[in-house]
Amino acid sequence: MSSDTAQFAWFKSSYSGGEGDDCVEIAIAEEAVHIRDSKDLTRPPFAVGREGWQRFVRFASEC
């Protein structure tokens, strides 16, 4: 997986607030979904495989 995520289009969670308290952004790439903390961009993002991301979203939507 590529570690250069600067070229990705990052999206904030629809559940993040609009008053500067956003906290999660994702970027979907061909090989993985990249996740980062939008309040602390000095921390490197991490990536999960697309299948793992799908399982996470499915689990989260059932909660």
C-alpha cells in the first residue's frame, strides 16, 4: 500500500460536526481505505483493506 496519502481526496464523516469538531476523515483508494484524525494531521493516517472496511461499516450500521 502506498504511504503517500497527500494526493487522496479526503472526506469527513457525515456524523462529524460542522463547527470545527470534525474528527474522522477517510480516503478511498483502489487497494485500501485510509483513515485519519482531522484534528491532528501530524499523526499519520492508517489503512485497512476494503473488505475489512466493509465489515466495519456493516457492524457499525447494526449498532
